[in-house]
Amino acid sequence: MKAAIVDLRYRMTDVLSAVERGETVTVTYRGKPKARIVPISEKQEMHDITKHPVFGMWKDREDMKDPAAWVRKLRQGRRFDI
């Protein structure tokens, strides 16, 4: 099924019904395909971001124990003594 942006705005129920039936909906903007809405199968699982290897990679850094102070320090301008 193809659906224009206007269809998403005014006929979203019909678009979601098509997806629920197992159809893939191609979203078009000015006649050109821009996105695809696909049904979620039972086999697909939600990914747990905490399982990603880079999650928590800076947990041992001493300078980031207080994130608010770290950001404040970053936002400080450089001070030049003239």
C-alpha cells in the first residue's frame, strides 16, 4: 500500500489497519517514497540498550562522577590573562 503524508494525517486509522493486516505501507512525499511502515512480527524483539557494549563505558571516569559539574565546566569560557 502507498500512502501520502496527507493520508497519514487524515486516514491514519486506515493505514494502521493495513499494517495490522500484515501489509507494508510506503509513505510518499510529493510522489517520492520517503519511509516504510512495516508490521512488527512476534519474532522481532525490542532491543535492550543496556546490553550494548558502549553502554556505561565511562562509568569509571573520576571526572564524570558529577555529570552536572562536568557539563558546567565544559560550558565555561576560556579565561585569558592579559
